[in-house]
Amino acid sequence: MKNLFNFLLFDPLRNTLVFLYENITFGDLGFAIILLTVIVRLALYPLFYKSLKQQRVLKKIQPHIHAIQAKHKDSREEQGKALMALYKEHGVNPLMSLSLIFVQIPILIALYQVFLVPRPEFTSLFLGVIDLHSRSIILVALAAILQYVLGVMSIAGNAKDTSPAAQTARNMVLIGPVITVAVLWSMPAAIGVYWVTTTLFSILQQLHIERIFLHGTH
């Protein structure tokens, strides 16, 4: 299993990082990490697009979901059947978000391993200032701020939703940055560069997809 993981993920990501470092970013490992992160996120874009599209549909059919829950509050079986029929009618896969998480987990593990493995031939400074092998408080703070912005964007339009799921999402707006700080505080700056890049990419991606939906071109 480990050999398969290395063959499919770790080795290709590591080799891509080396190529970017040696040929594209003029020996700046930080920029190489940024470019590799962007490449990975672009590859995952179709999955994120489908996930955000389904989130919009779920917001639209929330009144129907609440009506079904109220109508069948005494029967979990009937409630489940009615909800599945509603999801099928609107083309919603309730497991889509879970599938996206499972797809990302092995990629994230591989990326973390790639960034954490020291390579003597790499210069560890980013922009000639930030040591990527040490913690960077600046990157930790920036990552937490961006995580908060992403969280606020994710609950936009749900102010009137009083469901437990919506309340959990609102709580995560504050919990997300705290988790970000807790994780990155003991991590080298290389992970901070990745975290900042992927969060900023998520923000820009969500703005882009929302614009697509707004103009009705999806």
C-alpha cells in the first residue's frame, strides 16, 4: 500500500516540486510550493465546482427540507425516503461533500510529506526572508485571517437559517481560525505557505464559481 501511495502521489508531487524549484521559481522553494499547491487545486477544481453547485441547490430547497422534516418528524424512515426523493428530483448527492473530503485526504497527506521532507539541495528561504524550516508567526496569522474570510463566505445568505447544520457552520467560522493557529503553530513555514495558498485559492475559487452562477452560465 505504501509503495502504491508513493507511486501515485508522493513521488509525482515531489518530482513536480523539484522541477518547479529548479526550472521555474529560480531556486525559491516558497514559490515552488505555491505553484505546486495551485496545480493540485486546479486539478481538483471540477470536484469543488460540483460541491459548491450542490450547496447552492441545497440552500434553494431548504424550505422543502424543513417541510419534510416537520411532516415526518415521527418517522425517520418516511423522512429519509422523502428527503432522498427530493434530492433525486433536484440532482443532489448528499454524499458529495464527504466524497470530496475522502479524495483530498491522501493528497493532503502526500503534500505534507513532500513539504516536510528536508532536501539539502533546496534553499530554505522564501523571498530571502522566511525560513521554511522554522515557524512563521506572520504566515500563521495570515492563514487564520484567510480561514475566517473563507468561513464568512461559506455562510453568506444563511443568516435566517436556524437549523442545527447552519448553526454548526456559523460556529465553524470562529473555530476554523483557532484550529488553523493550533495546527500551524508547531509546523514549519513550508506548511504555512501551503495553507495560505490553498485557503486563498479557495476564496478566489468560490468568488469565481459564485460569479458563474450569478450570470447563469453553469
